[in-house]
Amino acid sequence: MKSSSLDLKTIGRILFALPFGIIGINHFVMVDFFSGMLTSFVPGGGFSIILTGIFLIAASISIITNRLIRLSCFLLAALLFVFIVSIHIPQLFEPEMAKFAFMQLLKDTALLGGALLIASTHKDEKKKR
């Protein structure tokens, strides 16, 4: 019975992480699309989009490979919080973006909660001596 719950935990962890890796890759491929989402609160334009893509890919790899998951999930939660505060909330006040921004805000809030849940319940492997 214990192995089946471990399997579900592994599957859940991978399913949680995979979209972040794909979205991270999209940050390289679709820079113009993501640039259109930036508000004046986000400095760096294209550079910040590429940097965010790197962070998302790194978090995804870390979570999938079961390495430094706690740190990665806490950092991912912080990044999602930055998205909420600097992109989604300001877009709520733009009439043409409000509905889309609200849905993105809800999605990123749920993902932030998931990242915190994984970080708080996962025990990183101890170094073998």
C-alpha cells in the first residue's frame, strides 16, 4: 500500500512540474507574446522574459528529478507571487485584459498554493555518508 501512495506522489510531482518546463521553453520561443503581458512594473522587457523562462525550466527539472525540491518550490512560489502582484493584479484594471487577468490570477494562486504544499511536505534526500 505504501508503494502505491509513493507512485501517486511521484506522478503528481511530475505532473505539477512538467507544465512549468513547457511554459519556460515557451518564454524563449514566444518572447513577443510574453512581452505583451508585461506591465510597466516589470523591468527588463525581453531579458526578464528569458530569465523567467530559465527559472521555470530549472524549477521543473529540479522537481522532476527530485533534487532540491523544497528550495525550488519555495522559489517557484515566490516567482508566482511576483507574477500575481506585478502582472495579474495591474491587468485587472485594464478593461480589455481584466477577464483574462482574473483567470490567470486564480491559476497562479492555485499553483502558488501547490508549490507551497509540495515544499512544506517534501523531505529532500539526505546526503549519504
